[in-house]
Amino acid sequence: MASPSGSHQSEGLVTCPTCDYTVTQAPGKKRTICPNCGNFYSKEAADIATNYRRNRPRQQQNEAKSNNTSSNRGDGNGRQHVLSNLFQTLRPGGRKPATEAGHETSENVTKDTLPRIETSNRSQLTTPNQSSVPSYGAPIRGDGSVQPSCGTNCIHHKRSDNSLKSSHGHMDSADGLRHPSTNSLHGKDIYSRGPSPRRLSPSLVPNNTTSRPGDLSSSKPLRTADQLKSDFLLAKESGNWKPLLEFYTSTFGSFSDVNAAFKRDPSKEYRSTEDPGLKFDFVNLVYDVLIKTPQGLQKEVLKSVINSLLKDKRSHDGRIWPHSKDDLRAFLVLVQNPQFSNVSAYVIFAHLLRQVAALSDHDHHFLVHWLKRLKFDRFQSVIERIHNFISVRLFPPKMEDLPPLSKCSWWIPSATKVLALFNAANGLLTPPLVQYIEFYNSTLDHLDLMAEYYAWQNPSSHAGFSFCQYPFILSITAKRTILQKDSEQQMIIMARKSLVAKVQRRQLPDIGMLFLNLTVRRSHLVSDSLNEIAKKQHDLKKKLKVSFAGEPGLDMGGLTKEWFLLLIRQIFLPNYGMFTYDKQAGVHWFSPSPCDNYQEFNLVGVLMGLAVYNSINLDIRFPSVCYRKLLSPAVVPFNNPRATVGVCNVTLSDLKGVQPDVAKGLQDLLDEESEVEDLFGLTFEVALSAPGKVTSVPLKPGGADIPVTNENRKEYVQLYVEWILNNSIYSQFQAFYHGFHSVCASNALIMLRPEEVETLVCGSPKLVMEDLKKVTVYDGYSANEATIRYFWETVLSLPIETQKRLLLFATGSDRIPIGGIGEMTFKISRIDDTSLLPMSHTCFNQLVLPPYKSKKILKQKLLTAVNNAEGFGLE
């Protein structure tokens, strides 16, 4: 409850000047952190604000209180735009506040504060060879007054008066801290030794009594890029940095100044999502020049950024104003500042990220569309900057460089939310500006990922932030770890249930009950596998063990991999009839021919699920749209067997990855300039080929009687694409979908992108043969023998496609595990018959290599084996 009078201050109680929340001030402390809104203020500031509110009319007090209450209710952490924590130095070991009688020393001030820093007392930055250089739009100078809606005891008047009364060397900040008003660039003073009139940014110059804070009330003189380049070169040569100092500090002193400097036309509003109205090339130039200036000047720019972030959104009559489009433009400019790559600027960067993260959904919508206008290098730089910010906050190289994590727990959530805006902007572009892997933060691989996952799964008992809420930031390695450990937990649960059931039936437990044991005959591989899986549906989430009937041996992983490879090879044969293969696209697709039983498609889905569940890579070539369909939806609808599954939005570009020739024909139809009705004579039908006959299927009711014309050809193409990729194979894909999810029914799938599901199933396509050489072991050879040297010299000189064929020949897949080649084993064994071609045992990743006499013979024999091998034999 707010204090009704100033008497509370004398009793050790102070009232927050921002939200009217009253707390007890600890003995000996000069400043207090408000537990309600996070504001940091001195007793003097609280007294001024209390006196001002007490002298206002009752109606204004009630209105201000009402606005404060609603604002605080909307955010449990207080108003997001309040820069709440302490900031003492712009960099570790930097300039510290001067110590005076009656004031705290710098050691008593926490690092994480953002003081208000007045930039009015500037002196010339000169050398003995000072020359006249034009300045870049200095802020409008005022007479020291503020908007007339403030009373005589307004805190803004008090701060302004204190600033004017402060002696040279000190100035007051918003939290009562006093800071030195001198600094140096190459040893030159940058502040004058006497007071000067306070300069007001355009946002503080009144134009009428109802103007909202942050509106542009006047325009700044525009400067060109050529002038900035010229003045930088002149300053670098002469040592006179004052003109650049004035330009930069005035440009970043407030959101209004930022807009005046970077808007193409300051008089226009630019309210479109597609055009932010910014001079992006000039923004890039300003920042490129900034990072080449002296460190002292850069520190002054950071102070100006602090000032712009500290501008309160509250008008002097107590009303809360929403953010304007000019504010959003300022955020878009500030977030690109390369100074935030420095750890010493992380406190400021954190507050900027917090304000951006706290914007409304409507404002985020505009920012997302504006972010996609950034150039590739700038877009990528900001992403990398935010990643480094998160990594350093999680694992700081020096603990003293940053405030305690307990006092800035909001840093990482804010940064991640802003990164989500960039991810959303990237997703709006076709092709995307950067690859999705650019949003991976590999540092998170070292966290307790399961704790993050369980916190995400149980929000009621683990309220708060979890990286799993933003899965784009988790690498495929992290997601695989979560999926595997979640699978292991489910395996343990299923094994425990089986053990308990055995004990309850008074049966003797055996080790086999802990696994999914499949016994199949090689001669009846598909039918036996189908029958075994159908009988053991409840055991699918146990560890897989495979044995071949009539063959002794224990499955240590090799038999399981062999079963996968043999089964998939047989099922995907064209004459088996389940899948078609397009040589140009290099992918398999579901045959649209109707059949009586779709259980074999269910089996393929189970195989893929078991491969993911048991961390086995399969040599399956499905197009990317298949994995999108597999995640539509990512979780099977509960207790609703008739729910539509495996259907997603498809386009002509998706068809290009499945049937390129058909897609080209449809594209030609769209591009044809003449009348397509007379030229092609098409109707809204599609021909379906079945053994011994061809049938016509209408694409919509009455399609046989609807000709394709120039007016409706887009509809025809879309219906044709949907028929091929969705409608014609719905039953087949439905069985495939349920088979996969019967094994991989995990909420962790929600976090996966379609491309990541493909990587989990097939492995990573990124191949580095030098890494394979490092993990290779030898049987009958040593690493220094001539044959081994010939082999690696030959392999490393091959084109990447031939290297992949070699890996496919030796391991059964041309892809590597998600964690890299270091997770796989590869063995080269010796056989003394040099008349033989190299051979392989794909189940054990083993290459059998004879000791050929020369490098030329080895290369010839190796390429002959690799280029003529198909599956498990020669063509």
C-alpha cells in the first residue's frame, strides 16, 4: 500500500516513484530496489515523487494509480520497460562513480544498473591541429524547461535542476548515483568544466498538451553517407573526434533522434509491415564507422543508448502510452548495434532485449516483418550476437564480468524470445535468409536437457522458462539426447511392467522379457517381420534384439542392423509394388494403387520408428514433404481413430521433389501465354494407372465436364498437387503414420522440424573423410603400411559424391550419425588374395581390403567395387 504522506520516509519506509509501492529501507542503505516493478531509486527521488503526487489534484492521482495497477497486473515482474537493475561501469575495470561525502562508494553499488546519463556538457574533442568539421544533427537545444503538464515539484524538474546545479565532474542520474562528467579519448577531455543549458531531445519538446511521448515534434538535419565517411577520415587524420561524438550521441540519445537520423522521410509514418521506412544502408554505415572510432567515443554512444532506453512510456499526466511505430523502428536499429558483441555492454544489451521481448503481439508482428528486410550478413550477425550473449550468461568465462545470475534471471528468457522473432522472420522468406541450423546453440547441449524437458512437460510443478518452449534453439544433438533418454525411460517402464506382471503370475523372470525379441527367417523376411511385430505390439518400446532362425549367435547390434537393411531393401524394390522410385529426384514415394491390406505400410512406419528409437540410421530416400506429413500432427490425436492424419499443405515446389517431370509439365501449363483450353484440352481429372488398366479420377465434383482454362488453371494445378501428395495415398500414408507413432509416441516430437526427423532416421549428410580416418581401426594392417597410405590418399582425393558411395558400400548408408563420425566405428581388415575386389560387411561397418602392390591398382579396384555395387552384391 502506498504511503499517504511523506512521514513514512522518516520511519524507514520509502515509496517507489514508479509504481507507488512502499517498502522498508534497510538501515545504512541509500538506495532501494522495488520488489514490485524492479525500479532502483534513492530516498531523495522517492521524496520528490511523493511530494509531487501529494500536490496533484485527486482526480489525476486516481487516474495514475489506476494506470499503474493495470500495468503491473499485466506483468508479474513489473513493467518490462523499466530498466530495473544496477549498472555501474560500461566495462569491467572501467570508469567508476566518484566518491563524495554522504554518498556510497563504488564498491557498494552493484554492476547491473542503468543510470540516466545526461550528455549536455560536451567539450571539444580536439588535438592541436583542430580543424572545422560539420557536425551531424546535434540534438535540439532547449531552455531547460519540460512539458508544462508537470507540477512545480515534478521529479523531472528536480532532476533537471540537480543536473544544472551539479559541479563540473559530476552529474545526477535517475537512480541518484553521481557520475564523473569527464572522460578521455586519447587523453583529451570530452566534457566542459562548467554547466551548460540542458539539451532536450525532440521527444521532450512540447508541441501541444496531448502529444504522446516519443512522437517526433521536429526533424533533425539529415546528413549523407558521404559526409560521414569524409568526416571519419578527417577525424582519424587530425585527431578531432568532436563532430563524430556529437553526431553519434545525438543520433542515439532518444528513440526520436534515432528515427530522425535513419527514417527515409521523417515526416512520414510508414505503418506498413512490408516497409519499415529505414535507410538500412545508412544504418550499416553508421555502425561500421562506429566500431572503428576510439573506445572513449564508443562509451559515450553506449551512454546515449542508455538514455534512449530509459525514456519512460508514461506521460506527465500519468497515462501509459503504447509503443509507436517509431519506437519499433528504434528497436530495430538498436538491436543491430555491434557494440553489444562486447561482454562489457551486456547489461545494456540485456535491457534492450527485455524491452523488445516485452512488446505486444501486434508490435512483434511488425518487427518480424521488418526483420526480414535485413541483409544476410546483418541478420546473421545479430543472431550470432544473441547466441554469444546466452552462452556467456550461462557459462561466463569470468564470473566477475557479469552480475550474479540470481539478479538477472530474465536475461536468457528475454534473449531467447527476441531470437524467436528472428526465427519467425526467417521462416517468412522463401528461401530462408539463413539455414535453420544457424539458430542452434550448441552450448545448450551441456545443460541438464532432461530437466529442461520435464519443466516443459510439467508447467504446473515447474513454472518458468524452459528452452524446450523455443525448440529452434536446441541443436539436433540436444533433441536426439532428449528423445533417446525419453525413449530409455519408456523402455525401463515397459520392462518394469513386464517384470511385475511375471512376478504377480508367480512365473520365473528371464532376461529376454526385457527386450523386443524378433525371430525371422531369411526366406520369409517380410511376412515373418510383420507377424512378429503384430504379435508384440506392447513390446515395441523395449530394446530391440533380432535373431535369424537356424543361425546361432547373439545380437550385439550387427544382426539388428542387418535385419533393417535386408528388410528395407526388399520392401523398397520397385517390383514389390509398395513404393515407386523417381530416378531424377532420387526418392521413393507411396504407390497410389489401391490394395486390400495396408499392414505392410504400417510395418515400414514401425521400422522407421524402431530405427529412431534404437539409434540406427536407415538408407531410406523419402522427399522432405514425407516428413512434414509425418508431423501432421506431431502427436497422434488421443482416442480418436478417425482423426485425419498425415495431411499437410503442399505446393508445386513440393511436387518437384517427388515427381520433377510432372511438376515441370504443370509449371509449363501455368506459364503458357496462349489459351490453354485449346492447346491442351484438359479437364479437372487425373489418370490413375493400375495393373492392366487406366482409370480417371475427378479432382473435384463434376471434374470430367470442367475444362481447364487460363482463368482456373491455378486451381487445377493446386488440386493436382494435392491429389498426388495427399489424397491418392491417404490410406497408405495413414497406416505408415500410425506405425511410426506407435513406436515414437513422444511429446519430444513436437520440438522437431521435418528436416530433423529425416536426420534422425537417415543420419547427417555432412561427410568429412578426414574425421573417418581418425576413428578407423585396422585388423591385419597398421596405420603406416603402404596399402593404408594408398587407400587414404586415394579416398581423400575423390569427389564428395564418390566418397559417399564408398561410405554406402562399406556401411550400408552414405550418411553419418547425428553426433558426427566420432560416434561410429569403421574397420579395415586384411585379406591376402589380391585378385579380389574390396569387399564389405555393412552390418559391422567393415571394409575388407587386399594388399595391392600400387596406388594405381588400389584405386582401380576400389572404384570398380564401389561403382558397381548395389546393396549387398554386384550388378
